[in-house]
Amino acid sequence: MANAKTFYLETFGCQMNAHDSEKVIGTLEQQGYTQVEAELDADLLLYNTCSIRDKAEQKVFNRLNDYKKLAREGKRFAVLGCVAQQEGEKIFDRAPYVSLVAGSASYRKLPEMLARLEAGETRITGLDDRQTDETFETEFTARKNPYRAYITIIEGCDKFCAYCVVPYTRGKERSRGSDSVLEEARRIADSGYTEIQLLGQNVNSYRDPQGARSFAELLAAVGQIPGIRRVRFTTSHPRDFTRDIVDVIDAVPTLCDHVHLPVQSGSSRVLRQMAREYTRDWYLERIAWIKSAKRPISISTDLIVGFPGETPLEFEETITLLDAVQYDAVFGFKYSPRPNTPALVMIDSIPDAEKATRLQILLDRQREIQRANYEKHIGETVEVMVEGNNPVREQVIGRSSQNKPVNFTWNHPIAPAPGTYHQVRITRAFPNSLVGEAI
Ligand code: 5AD
Ligand code: SF4
């Protein structure tokens, strides 16, 4: 590789991946690399991949195929993330010009892997496969989001839901010490960020290795750091959702009015097949806790339709769950069989067209629920943190504490900067966003 070491990095998948990439960029920059925006300008091309659904690995191989000719120009390739961990050395067989394959549980070894790459080695792997107890902490993180700082507090997953690849791609569950989390949060606040989002595959399964703080206590401590105005956390697992999380949201004003609590299905039988380890009623009890809070906590969820064996009546139970909870946002997915997962032995019995129909019914129903929920905000004044602006519509784009998108007009020559807060009076509502004017 030449003296001026340049890299191009592209990220797919969830916020954990987005934040892993920020840490990978920090690590590369510390090793003397410079990030470039165009693949053609880079010596090293890295893809941080996702394998959650829809034959994602196929997309990665197609992508690598498209870039075969860049390999002939001497560029080198690295595949990171969940497809890397899932496919392992098979990636070298299908795309021999790839030099490095590493899953997220091996990123702490990146400096060493990069040194080997620079020494001309090929077929370098970091495939920890549920071996490590360590977390990935970098001296330097290249935070790319101008208004929200991510902090990973727990990595990996030990839940083994029947449909899910994550326990196989992100390794076993391991939490960071709460002192180290708080130290990072303080540094972030000192650098000017006001919003922190704590991340984990199951963020509320957090277990402080020092035994000093529970998850709720950690939330409170982050929320009390001077300068921090908003704290979010994602994703929560119903199994580990305790009542003290609601109490702490009530008690600490900087914690946002939002909980994302994936339910996956409204049918207790399907939930059992999915190995979710809770029933519909058990989940609804947690929802009741959240709804009994003093603050207006918004609730969102993830749902899977067409899990093997899901009957029309069981699907109907998912629809009645929507009515019962009245979510503010739903991410709905068609079941997709994933390598290594326990559900693979169950027959993927529901044809894709039927899954698509169920998903459409679900999204249509939810749209009506959201239409009603969002309309209730008309006339209210909400605090919005600016994320950007839409010059065509002459609107500023931001989010409320409840995580609802708010677009608002602004009577000033200079639009407010990302990361600033404004009081906005809501004048119109759509099923997915609110519209208002700054006051
Ligand atoms: N098929 C469909 N959806 C899935 N999810 C996870 N695994 C699968 C799968 N095999 C969904 C779940 C999860 C979200 C991140 O992706 O709803 O909460
Ligand atoms: Fe995709 Fe899941 Fe990996 Fe995130 S953890 S990148 S969603 S497979």
C-alpha cells in the first residue's frame, strides 16, 4: 500500500453497525489512514454489513462482484460486520480479492489485523464466534452524526430468538463497565453534544460487570450529566423490561419520552415458537406500566408477519395487539429464514404473497392508528431538536422527545443549526410526522 493510506467505508444495517463504523473509522485514522468519499480514491475499501433479513449475504456478494475490476487496480477489500461473521472464510472463496473478514466481536483486534494487511498478508480473519468476553472500546471514535452521540453499553446477544441471526453474528452478551460508559458520556457532553443514545442489541439486559449500577441507574446517571438534554436507548427486550425503567423516565427530565419495545407477534403461541419467553399478556403488562407513567411515553415496536405456522387467526391477534397498544411507530417485516437459526428446521410454510398481504394489512391498520395519535398533537407546543432542513419546502426538520419527526417553518434568514432546540407549535399532523411553526 502507498504512503498516503486512504480508505472508503460503507455501512449497512442498524445503529449498532453505524456506531461500530464510527469506532472503526477512529481506529483507522489512528493507524494513519484518511477517509475518502469515493471508492475510486481509496486504497482500502471496507463494507460493514448486515445480515438480518432478505438474503442480505447475496447482496454483499453481488456488490463485491461489481467491484472486481477495482481489485485489479490493486485496491484491497475488507468485509466487516454481520455477513462477515456469518459467512466467514467462504467470503474468500467467492471473492478471492477480499483480504480481511472480521465480525464485530473481533474489532478490538483491528490494529493488529491492519498491520498484517499492510505487510501484504491476505485472508486475514477476525471471527470470534461467541468466544470473547471483551467489548470494543476505542481511544478515538470518529462521531459522524452532528447532533446525536451513540454509546454502546452492551454488545452481543444471548437470547437466541428462533428467527434471529444476531446471537451468531455479534457474539455473546457482554456489558461495559458503567464507570467507563459514564466517562465516555461526560467526554461527549464536554465536546458539545446534548443528545446521547445508549445502544445495545438488548440494551436493557445491561448488567454492570462492576455491579455498581442497574440499567435504570445508569440511565439516570447519564441523564444527570451537565450539558446533556436528551437521552435515548435502544433496543429494549420485553423480557428484561423492568418497572424501574419507567420510574426513572418519570424522575429524570432528560430521559426522552420514548420506549422502543419490539413485540414480534401478538399471538402467545407464535411467541412461544419464536422463543421470545413471554406471552401477549405479559407484554401488555409492561405496556400498562409505560402507559401509567406521569410522562407521555411514546411506544414503538417491531413485528414479524408470516413466521412458520402463523395461522390467519394468529395474525389477527397481532392486529388486535396494535389496537390494544396504540403504537406511535411500527417496523413490520416479513419473516425471512436466516442461516444457523433454530427456525430453519420449521417449514417456511407461508407463501411470500401471503406474507406481503399480511404485512400490508398490518401497515394499513397501523397507519390509521398513527393518524389518530399524531392528530392529538395539533395545538400543542413541543420541543424539537433540529436535525437538518428541507430547502425545497423551506422547512426545518427535527424530532420531538417522543421521537416523532417534526417539520417546522422558521421566520428568520438563517435556519437553526442541527443540534439546537426550539419550541414548535403543532399546526398539522400526518401519520408519520407533525408540522408546525417555531415560536
Ligand atoms: N425475519 C424477519 N424479520 C426479522 N427480524 C429479525 N430477524 C428477522 C427475520 N429472520 C426483525 C425483528 C427485529 C428487527 C430488528 O428485525 O423484528 O426486532
Ligand atoms: Fe444487521 Fe442485526 Fe447485525 Fe445490526 S446486529 S447489522 S441489524 S444483523
